[in-house]
Amino acid sequence: MNKEICQKCHTSVEEILETGYVGCEKCYEMLSVIKAVDKMYGGKRHKQ
């Protein structure tokens, strides 16, 4: 169980991974969220 919690909105990594929704832009700075997003998208960057 991951205890990481966003310092801005107080959303937990566990909640983000369970629902698929982040609480705010700062959530993307948590290591577990970074790893999960990288795993989902394979490190690919958005191209315009």
C-alpha cells in the first residue's frame, strides 16, 4: 500500500491509481504517479 499523498490537494497515490484521476497538477510530481504514467504511456511524448 502506497502512502504517498499530494502536498497540495492531499490526494493519495492509491486513490489516483484506483480511480485514474489526479487531484491537481502537483500530483504528477509524486514518484509513484510518474512511474505509473511512464508505464502506461511507455515514456512517449505528446507530439503536436
